[in-house]
Amino acid sequence: MDSVFTVDVEDWYHILDIPSAPKMSEWASAAPHVEKDFIKLLDLISEKNVPVTCFFLGWIAERFPHLVKEAAARGHEIASHGYSHRLVYEMTEDEFYHDAVKSKNIIEDIAGRPVLGYRSAGFSITEDTPWYFENLIKAGYKYDSSVFPGPRGHGGLKSDRYGPYLVKGRAGNIIEFPITLAKFLSRRICFFGGGYLRLFPYPLIKSMGRRVLSEGRPVIFYVHPREVNPGHPRLEMNYKRRFKSYVNLKTTESKVSKILEDFRVITFERYIKKHKEMLEG
Ligand SMILES: [Zn+2]
């Protein structure tokens, strides 16, 4: 059974919903770390010789096009994390559509090939954004990986679909790969990305991943470049957010290596090709 390893390519200050985070107009004057961190992460992945999916923030792709080219040259899939890293439920439908199109165009121009996939900032699809999929379809995306099917800080969408599914729209269809949750002590919990991946010990992550695979679902892993650099600058935030943003950063590197050894990892693009009938049936 295949799993998908994903990287949301953004910088250390792209943390959502905290007052100390710089505004978009200030991003250019914040010290960039993404180049060093992303190359470090790519090197770690190259050691295991597996392809992953890189969701580039359009703003980052525009400023650091060589990172897009480097990831593509190493055989990874290039996808979009939107342009401006805004929470979906804080945008109007029109703003969302234009942001999704803008990032797709910029990234495709640099990568020289079509961008099929989208991931929203902070998995921020909620009941308040019923227009979400229709606009992604209109923007030309073929799949999305943004639904967090449980309660969550920003967003979370009540849903009982935990594996990939087809969303039918007026102008076409799109495949959704929800963020992977595993049932643990009567709750459904994400063990496979961000703060969760750093918090839980690897043996638990591995056994929960095995459980998900045995249920016939792929495990969707996700990391950010900043997470492999424990020395990255910190933003001021309350205790709860600080814990979630910065806990166990030193463990990311070894966890990523172990995941890439223990799980059969491919890109979303390949996953869709391989499982087309199941996904579209
Ligand atoms: Zn992000």
C-alpha cells in the first residue's frame, strides 16, 4: 500500500493566526531561511531516493525559483500551497479563486509543467467555505489535500470520509486527499505531520500509520522546511501555540528518515495514476 509524503514549502514566519507574524508586505524584509532549510530537507529525502510532493507557496516560488527547479530536477512533484498563505475562510470566494490561479500560473511557469495539486494554508476549509472545491476545479486543479476531517485550531471540517474521495463539481471533478487521522483511544488523531509528528514518539507514529494502511487508506505525511532546522528564528506567541509550533524540532530529521524507510512513499500525481479506477469509480 502506498503513502504520500508532502512538503509545504514556506518560511519560518509563515505561521498562521498569531499577531507577531509579519504581514505579507513585511515578508521580503524578514531574514530568509527557506533556501537552506528546504535544500537540507531535499538532501535528507534524496538519501532515501524517493519522490515526494512539494506544495510551494506562490510567493516563495516567485522569490526563490531555483528551489522549484531543484525539487523538479530531483524528480519531485511540484504543487501549489496558494500564493499569499491566507486562511481560506478569511477570503472571499473571489479572492480565493484569484489566489489559487495566481500561484498555479507562477509555479507552472517556473517548473515548466502543469501543477495538478493544491493545499490550503492551515487546512482551512470549513463549513463556511462551501465554494472551495468548485473554485479549485475552475482554477484547473485536479486534486486537493486540505480537508482536516476533525476538530482543529483553524478550520477542520466535520466529515466521516477519512480516505481519498472524488468531489463532483459543476465544471468537473476533483480528488480530495484528507489529512490522515488514525483512531486512537476512541478519538481520531493526526500523527503524521507538523506538531503532531514532532510530538509523538516514532514507534507510535509507525504503528498508527500501519493501522491506517491496513484500513486501505494511504498515509499522507506533511512537513515544513523550517522543521528540519531547530535553530530557526522564533515568533512570539502564547504557550499553547509555542508548544505546537516548536515542540521536539530536533526529532523531525530522524523521523523523516525513518518514515521514508518504513513506508512506501510516492507523489500524489503517481498515486492518482496508479489508483485511478478506485479514485474515480
Ligand atoms: Zn502553510
